[in-house]
Amino acid sequence: MVDMTIPEEQIGIGTIEDAIGKLKQRFPADVSDDDRQGYSGVIISADKLQEAARYIKNELGFDFLSSATAVDYLGEGVHSEDHLEMVYHAYRTTGGSALVFKAQTDRSSATLPSLTPIWMGADFQEREAYDLMGIKFEGHPNLQRILLWEGFNGHPLRKDWKEAYYEEDHKPFGSRWPAGHIHRAEEKNVFGKNVSYPADVDLSRLNDISETNMYQAFGMGVDTEHVVDHNGVRTDQLIVNMGPHHPSTHGVFRMIMELDGETVTALEPVMGYLHRNHEKIGERNTFLHNIPFTDRLDYISSMGNNHGYVLAVEQLLSLGAKYTPPTYRTEVLRVLMVELTRIVNHLWGIGFWLNDLGAFFTPVLYFIQERERILDFFEAVAGSRMMCNYMRFGGVFADLPERLHSVSNLMNDRVRDTNTMKFLTEMINERIPRSIDEVDEYLTQNEIIQARAKGVGYISREDAINYSAAGPVLRGSGVAYDIRKSDPYSIYPELDFDVAVQDEGDMYARYKVRLQEMRESVRILKQLLPRLEYTQGEPVNENNAAYSSKVPIGEAYGRVENGKGELGYYVVSAGDKRAAANPWRYHVRAPSFINLTPLGLMSTGAKVADVVAILGSIDIVLGETDR
Amino acid sequence: MELNLQELNKTEYPIPVELQNNIAITSLTSVYNWGRRNSMWPMLFGLACCAIEMIATASSRFDFSRFGMEVMRATPRQSDLMIVSGTVTKKMIVPIVRLYNQMPEPKYVLAMGACASGGGPFKEGYNVVSGIDKYLPVDVYVPGCPPTPQALMYGLIALQKKIDGQSLQVADDVPWYGVGPSEPTPVPILGPDIIDPRQMDMIRRQAEAAARAQTEEPVYQLNAARDLPAFGAEQAAAVATKPKAAAAIDESVEIKSFSQVGMSADAIEALRVKRRENAIQRKAARKAKEG
């Protein structure tokens, strides 16, 4: 295990300031500091962007492009600028904080060079920026809409784009507060639906969303001639479509595969079937409003989602004068919840991966049983099984209750009235380790699993980094990159745990990483128990910031190591009088989404039956993939 | 589920006590419904967060196989019940309607959770369908975000009660049994926004009104349309011929379903109050009748 907490100076690459200095020295005319209030990083002129990015990656060592997203500055409020801006966060896989660099383009032409030649991880993220913001990326191999469909009217994340049920720019809406009129949005729409059409809609020229068009756009199915394989056998090249309704796609995910016999020659993921506009809604919401929405991103691990978001907003709040950081007990509670969530996530992930391998619903029933136990605890503390909505800025919603009473869950036999600490101690010391051992005993050495999983879905160390894979996918390829160690937050520096790494880069390695991570989580949880005892009585929900409506101007990127990988929130507060409580930009760097970038790479050459298992080994949740 | 003959017995005719566990005299409807309600096969079909609770409902702790529902079929052709578990997006409504059309009758739809029932927290989103009932007939709504497994189970029991109430003698209850399968639901089209073929004429009239710059019917100011690739020649011809005939008929027809459009706020409010009063009266009348 590699200790990731070596200070950057000792590695010999230097700090972020050094890196920025070198970058400015190299490109004196094209790189300038971002000196807007509350902003950090550098602005690079568009025509030198590719060159500078190559320098950042190859010379300065920032090999991991974590996030690439666009912001629309519409020339209002504090930001009197009027342009679109791409924001990139690059990290070193050896650890440390981000080099933030930005490139700007005007709103009408909106063109920037693509960074896909440097980091393939930019692929889907640039397509998303094109889809939702309308920025064209020159040199992108496949610049198409990714979340919406070809032919959709406009680019919805632009600030001047209004949806059909548009009411006001910011919540709370005047109709609801303080006036309090309730109406149904349908009644105000001519069509009685959530639709609006451009005035010049031409029904005779409806978008032909026919499948052939889509396949051709992916470069598939163009050549349907018979091909001769290496044994001289004539085989057919087939296009097989999987999803969005398919039992093994973990939701409404779709894959288009080109097959030579039973071997996959090309695979393109198609998504957006659960694109429910988190970011647009999030920009109308207040900052506080967004916490329950984050629950619904990766709905298996809602506590982890909460954590990333509150960390991002707390960064902004800490710029203000009155901010007090969360108490120690708050941090302990947060880590407790997040680690339990990680166990839930991995149990679920492994269970459904086994489903995909053909162990249909037998192992997963055992895992769900364990999960239920943890959900009982969440329900008793946060009030809800899945959508916990537990964390607040600078605090958490409530302390642990002294006893767990389960009122709503009448079928719940054991947890009807128990001492909380007794329940937790039993769960952490006995139940969870026992169930992890059970998984290990029955599955790890299982012959069929080894035969199916070893060597399948391979991704090399270099590719994993280049494609911005995160979480178990990255660590399964031998990169010891865990944000809890590499860029620590909360109380992780004082906790004793190891980063789970496997070198093989296949499905089996990812499975073992997940198993190991659950054990490490138990190790962390065991260390939390005494901390919970001696911090008893410390306030956890009395922070002024918790329900604060004013957030200082600036940008922040908060990221956590979630079960599925690096979950980041990029938040911009415009902070003007009109909308101090509403984020100007709210972007989610979703690990499920970006981990799909190398899916085609991993699946090419595999058999059809392996593809579903490879998808399962990436462990995606569609709520987060499509947002 | 165990067949309780005594419950099934629907006759006045006395059956000797010793035979009551062996013989029942009942109606065909009862037996038919008993069979249907206890072998309701849901489609293995999850959309979003609610699907996770649906899986939890199917797993050992809650276990809806106790109601004869454990056989979740991945294909619509073998399923009786579509549990719409999660947010329905515009992109997804197209396959959903297609799946629904492929289900054999009798078929039921259960809207699970706030999103499927009415859009939920994501209602305002540009890619969200505010409720599956905008496209498909819904039998049972289960509230919650997400509904707990208990709530889903309650909804499923409500559906069983609904089935119990259907009679083979009433053609409206069992259309598949008497008059043959019902018409398929028209599949929505992905245009500049989702297009419900049933509203084609309305959309055209709106566009025409906008083109004439007449704004009796409010049209939202929208962004310029993107250049769309042309339709196939056949479809274009079909669309071009059908509408003209339809438009001629439609000129005289008022938009019934959304007649408030263009009315003043007061008038809308008055209409709402009136509707509500009517509903209260109807309810009172029904209560009086029930007694």
C-alpha cells in the first residue's frame, strides 16, 4: 500500500503555485491569473489551450483530468462578463490539489479546441458541454448530443434558455411565497404538458431519430458486407442494441454494439434516458434546496452525495465573515454515515455484478438483507431509508437518537427499540464483518467467477488515468488514488486505513478492490465508535451556516471519494442581491458518467455475454450518469 | 396463495359442512379474477430511484411473491403489470409507450412515486414528463419519494382489489374479453420537443397562430429552432397530407381540454372554485346514497 500523504514538495514536482508559475513562464502572453473575486486558477487563451494542456499534463505532471464543465456568464449581476467559459480541474495521481484552468469563448460563435487528444476523459464531458451549453469543440472525434436527442430545440443550460414550465429565474417563486397561490403548471401550458415548441415548428420536417442515423453517426453499420474472420469463415457483422429497457443495464442505459460473430468490435453507450435536469433545476433552487436533490443523484449512496455538496458550499461559505466550521462530532457523524454508505454501495454493486455474471438474484438477496440493516439505521437517524437528506452546511440534520425506535417500519422486527450505540457496535463489530467474510468465502475463490472475471474487461493503468476513470475502476488498474488519502478532507487524515489497490485491471481486480474497501470501511468505522462516545453532547446542528441564505461570491469545487469514484461538485455563487441564495452554476462531476468513457475500450474484443458484466463491474447508477 | 373455498363460495345453496373445504359454488368472474389477481406478473423494468425500492420489495425482507408477484418478466409480452418506478423523461417515454403497447391485455399500470405520478421534484425539468398519466392510463398511484416497500405493497393490494371489482359481464371492465384488444397508444415523437401525435393538430394551430402573430393563444417565446435533418420522404408525405384534412375539420372545434387558455386569472379561479364545488356536491350525493 502506498502512503499517499507525502507532501508535494518531497515528490519534487512542486506546489500548485510553482506549477502556475512555470505555466505562465512558458506561455507569458496566453496565460493569466483568474483574479475575479473568489476565483482561483488561470485563464488560458483559446488558441493556446491545447498546447498549454499538453504542457500541463506532460511537463507539470497533472495527468488526471477530473472535471471539465462549462459556465454561462450572461453579463448580468456581479459578473458583467458575457461569455461561455470551460473550467477544467486537473490533478496529479500522486496526490495534491487541483490545477484549475479555464478557457473563454463568446456566446454567439462558441468554439473551443477539444482536449480529447490530450485526455480522453474529456470526451463525454465535452459532448455534455456541447449538448447543454452549445460549445463546439474542434477536433472532437464524435461531437454529438449525449444527454438529449439530436434535434432538440436549443441548449438548455444557457442562462437565457427557458423551459416549458418556466416561472421565474430563482426560487422561492413569487407565486408560492409569500403570496402562497398554488397552481398546477399544466394549467398554464397550452398543451397541458411539459412541452413548448418553437413558433416555426415544421411538422413535416420532424427529426428523423431513426436508428440508422444514430448508428451511422457512431460510424457503425456503414459497411454491412460479409466479413471473413481469421479462420476464413464468413461471418455477419451485426448491430445489436441493448437497452434502454434491458434487465442488465442497471436502469435505463443503452448500448449499441457492433458484433463480428459473438465478439464485440465496437460499442457506443447511449444515455440520457434518465436525464432529469439536475443542473438546470439546481440553478433555480437555493443552495439549501439542492441537498435533497443530491440524494437522488446516486440513489444507492445518498449520504455520500450530500457530503460532497456540503463540502463544496462550505468552501464558499468559509470566505464569508460569520462562518464557523463544523464541530468535531459533526465530522465524525458524517464519516460514519459515508462509510456505511460505501459498504451499502459495494454490497449492491457486487451483488448486481454477480447478477450480470449469471448468479441471478441469489447472492444479491443476502446482500440486500445486510443493506436493509444499515437502512434501518439511516431511517431512524435521518428519517428516510434511501433519500436521507442528512447533511447541512456546517452541520448535520440531527444527532444520533439515544434509542432507535422504528415507528414507520412495522415489519421491522429487531430494531423496534434498541440503544443506538449498542446497535451500531454490534453492526460494525459483528454483522458487517461477518457478511463481508461470507461474500469473500463463497465468491472470491469461486471457479466460475474466476473463469468469467479474470482477464476480462481489461483497462491498463495508463488508459485508466487517461480516460479519467475513478474509484474502483482506477484502483483496480493499479493506481493508488483515493481522494480520502490523496487530497484529504474531513477527519480522514487522522484515521488509519489503507487504499485498496489491485494491479490486474480486469473485472476480478475491481471486485477485489470493492471487497477490500469494505473491509477498510469497517476499519474506519471501528475507529469512529470511541470518537462517537467521547464527543457525545457536542452540538451538530446549531451552526449559523446550516440554513444560511447568503453565500459569498466565488467558485468552489468540492469532491469526495464516493463508492463509485470521485464525486465532485462545481458551484459558482454570483452573490448579487437578486440571487445571493441561488447558485449561478451547479455542476456535478459524476463518477458513473465519466467511468463510462472507457466502456467501449474495455468491451472491444469481449464476448456479448461479458459486456453486461463489464458494465456491472464499472458499477453505474443512472441517476448520476444522466443527472 | 391458498385457495380458500369458503371465501370463494358465492351461493345460497347449502353445502354440507364436511364438504365445505372441497366444494364451492361460485361465479366464473370470481374464479377468473382470483386467478388473475394472484398471478400478477410485473415487468422487470426500473427507471430511477424507485426501482431500488421495488427491488427491495421483491427481496426477502418484504417479498411480494407472497402475493403471487415474484415472476418479474423482462419482456413486456409476458407481463401483466407495468410498475413505472421513477422519473419518466421525454427521451424515455418513447420506449415506455412502445413497451406498453407490447403488453398483452389485460394490462395494468402502477405509477410508483412522485415522479411517475406527477413529475415530482423534477417536474419543472425540460426533459421530464410530468406524470406517466399524460400518456398512459394509470390504475394505481403510489405516493412517496421513493415510496417505502410497504407503500408499494399497499398499492399492489389496491390493484388486486381493483381486479376483484371487475366483472366479466361488464364490457367496459374487460374489453379484451369481449370486444377485443384496445387501440395501441400512439408513440410520441422526438422533435424539437416531445410530440404527442394526439396533439399534432393543436401544435400545428399554435404554430399557425404564431406565424400570423396572433397571440390569443399564448405561445412561449422560444429560442430559434435548430436546423433539423429532413424526414424520410414517406413520412413527410404522410404528415403533409393528413394534417390538411384534419385542419379543415378542426377550425370549428374549440380546444376543450385546456379551455382556460386566454381567460383572465379571475375567470380561471372562478372555474376552479366551481369545479371544486361540483366535486363536493357529487361526493355528498354519493355518501347520502351509500347511506
